[in-house]
Amino acid sequence: MSEELQALGPWDPLHLGPYTLIGRIGAGGMGQVYLGRSPAGRRVAVKTIRLDSTADDDFRRRFAREAAAARSISGFYTAPVIDADSTGPVPWIATAYVPAPNLDELVDRCGPFTARPLLGLAAHLAEALAAIHGAGLVHRDIKPGNILATADGPLVLDFGIARWPDTETYRLAIGTPAYSSPEQFTGTPESISTASDLYSLTSTLVFAATGQPPYAGSNSMAVVQAVCSGPPALTALPAALRALVAPCVAANPADRPTAAELLGGLAELVSGTDTPPLSASQAAYVARYEGQRRVAPPPGTTRVLTDSWATVTAATSSQLADMTPLLEGGDILVPTTRHGLIRLDAATGRHVDKPAEHTSLHTLYHSDSGLPFTLADSVVVQCAEKGVLSATDTATGDVVWSTHSRAFSNYFTYCSHDPDAGDMVFVDWGTVTLLDLRTGTVRWEVELPGDRVAVWSRPLLTPSAVVVNDEYSRLHALARSDGRFMWSHEQPLTDDRPWRGIIDDPYAGTPPMLVPGADAGDEIWAPMFGRLRRFALVDGRELPVRAGEFRSDGYNGPRVSAVDARLYITAEALYVLDAATTDLLARVPVPSPVGAPLIHDGRVYVNTSTGALYAISVETLDVVPPA
């Protein structure tokens, strides 16, 4: 399976049959797909019927047929079925879990297939279809997303839409438009036959050879019209392969060969030659993929905080403050949306019945803006009223200092402070202000370019610069000494992205992050336009990220922490990178991380929106169970 591991929701079961569910890994043609573990610890993929279909007796019969038919097909061609239940409240089918990318992802990461591997891929898929059709099934949705690329050859997945040809039928146009046959849109239910799968197989080979779908259109109906207008272009296929598969896209299904006949022709082509289904680079990617996804939480960790650890309330609101765990006095302070900071013993995960020592730690996680906060002892810095920032001694009620500025509106104000250097930086409607914390004196004030540009995240205060990410995903670096612009980075507009703004960029509310550098100097990492990007602080040059793109679910973008020559990135999982090269070292499928990872005493602590805090060993990358 190539789907990313997502957290179990409150509506998801914790167990199905003897299998403990760990998380969601996608949705098939019939319903939800979960990653689970057998009682002995083996990983399985467990697929269920959609909850709105469980009362449909026809749907249950269809589900039972899928299980029976799939068991009759060798695991040489599919993920083997190991168990099923079609009669319970939630019918399910369990197959062996295969940690492999699908064909769609493989082509996206490694590029289109060259001639030899493409021929091997065609032969393997024809062999798989011959086995499927030999079991009396029509798959009806052969496409890149339903084909796993493994070192031993492709595996065909998702029999959720397969049916017995001689029994009752379901809606006609089952399948994916760009890879469907014309008769799936223009014919009768009885006309959908094994020949439809041969048409879809050929369209899939076109994608593998070009990296593009065989049919294009501005919407689904346009794609359907293109499919019904004629066969896909086969010019990208090698001549020998093209000659064999051209009959597979004949307008009349009766004119198409069977899978066994196609396999016979392909077998002659590959006979006596080395035709692996993957190129060397593709095989290397598949091997890395499998190794990275073998790091998985042990059973029970999706609810790791329900017993000896604290229960952490889900953090899913787009208006939340920073959800990064914090270290204080050997304890882990876990920010939550309802209960403030929960204190846990860093070694055992047990509750510590003690409030946060500093008011600033508490207010930090209750305010997106960073206000109010405690400076020292009982001095609190806050916006007393619109346009007025003040520091007040709460013990005596005395005002230590008060500063007036139009920047301090207390509505769209975001700040960061450095108590050691005595600086505080504010951003409010495009006005960036650096202030002396000891006296309240404004050191400098600069306007960002544009008319009342909003900023939705806290500025980053580094030893040499102030870095701000504005609502248009423009990254600005200003000299900390005098506020002069060092550089700005603006994402160019494209036909696909013709405007800028927080609606267009879901990560505009995530602050930029500092990664201290050595030879290359300090770096700024910032989520911009849907992916995490890397810049040199000194001049704003964009630097490559060799490990690829990182994205996260929801409003808050990926976060980075740098410790001991490693980068720890929370995106849709936890990623570990080599800080010098940005090569990917490991991926740990922690579900739905929020905030940045905290590294302390040989462990990586990751907060999640699922009600769980994960403690992960830096050395082994295994999840540490609570004591």
C-alpha cells in the first residue's frame, strides 16, 4: 500500500476481528482501508464496507464474493487475502500489508518507464489479469493507483469493484474515467467484460511510458468524452509493444484479445531476455520505500495517552496557537486545546500534578499572537488597549513602561521575544516593529510592501535577522540591527495558481523556522504554497531539499527541529533527514503530527491531533511505550 498513515478518528473501530487497528491508510472502492496488526504482530491491510452501505444486502454479497474470488487468486499477482467477515456489523477483509509505492507514485518520483522495464511491466500485468480473469472476475478499475510496484513485480489491488460477469450488475461506469473503456460509459451492464480490463491495461501502460494520463480534460465529463471519442495515443510505446496492445483498445470489445492471448505475445518478446519490471533507479526507490515504511508504531500506541500517559485533547482548529511540546525542569509540557498545558514526566509519561512554572509558558499556548507573556518575576507584557503595549508588575499594579504604536492593535498582532537580548518583534497588518523589552522604546519600524498586508504567524527572531511570512506567502528577511530589507522571496504566479493569499496557501499561518548551519550558514525553512522550502539566511537563495517535498494535513504546515546533525520534520508523518545533505534517513508514520518535534535525552517527542503524544527513540526510531 502506498497510502500515508492517518490517525484513527473517533468513529473508527479499534479492532476488527482479531486485528488491532493502527491507523487509516486510504479508501478503496468499497470503503475505508486500515493498517492493522495480527495478534502475533504481523501487519495487515483491513478494508471495510462504507458505513452507509452495511445495510445493503446486495453490497454484502458483493463483498463476500470479493473475498472468495480474491482467495482463489495467487498472491503472486495480488496482496494475498488472509481473513474476512461479511456478516458482522462492519464487514471487513484482511490482506497482507505490502509496503510498496503504487505505479502513480513511482512514475512521479522516478520518471516514466524506459523500453525494457515497460515491456516487463506489461508482461507482468498481463499475467496478473490472466489469473484474475481465470478466477471469473472482471476488475473494472485497472489504473496506476491500483497497481503496487514491488521488487518481484506489480501487484494488482482493489477488487472492491470487481464482479462476477454472470451475476447481478451494479452501476455501469464503475472505474476511473481516464483509464476506463468506452463501453463503461456507452454500453450496457452486460457489455462490461474482461475486454474492458485489457483496454484499461493499455491506458495504464501509456501512463507508465509518458508520465501523463492517457486522456486529458478540464473536468470528468471532458475526460469521458475523450475516452468515447477514440483510443489513447500509443506513439510513446516501443514499436513491438505497441503492435501487441493496439488491438486491446479496439472500439468493439469483441475485437480485443484475451489477457492470456496478450500474455502469449508478450512472453515471446521477453523470452530469453532480461526484462525486469523496474529500472535500476525504480528498484532502488522501491527498496528505500519499503525500508522507510517498516518503521511503524507498535500495537496500542494510537491511544498511548489513555492509561499511564495523559489524555491530550485533539488539536485540530485552524486558530490554535503553537502545539509544540515544551521542556521544563525535566518534564514535558504538552499543549492542548481544552486543558492548557499538561505536564508529563519525560521518562515515564506519567502525569505530574504541578502547574507550569512561568506564566509565559501558559499564555504562549493560549494565544496565537504570543501575547501576553511574562518577562521576569511578575512583570507581564500585554496590549492594554488598542494601540498601547505595556509592561505591568502584577504584584504591585505598577506600569513599568508603556508604548504607543499603531502596530499594537491587539487584533492581528503577532510577536516573538528574546529575553536574553532584551528584544521583542511585533508584526501587525504589515508593520514590523522591534522594541526594547527593558524600556519599551521602539528601535525601528518598517512597513512590508503592499497595502495593509496581513501576517498570520509569529515572526522569527534570529541573532541577525527578523524573518516574516506574510499572507501572500512572501518571505521577508530584515536586519535585526536596523530593519533594512535583506531579501524577499515571492512565489511566482502560474496558470494553476493565478492569485496569492491565505485561502490559496493553507500554510500561511505557520511561522518560518531557523535551522542553524555550519559551513553553509544558517538556513530558514518555511512552509509556502503547500510545501516546505529551504533558504539561505544570508542572501535568500533557495536551497534544494534532496529528500523531496513535505506536506501536512490541515492549516498548520510542516515544522522542523535541528539537533545533532539531523533534521526532524513533522509533516503527515515524522521524517528524519541528514542536516548536511537533506537526504532522507527515515520516515516514522506518526499519525497527524502537530507542532514541531521536541528532542530531549535521546527521544523525539511529537504531539498529535489524535489525543496522543509519541516518544520515539533517536537511536532506533522505535516508539517508546509509557512506563
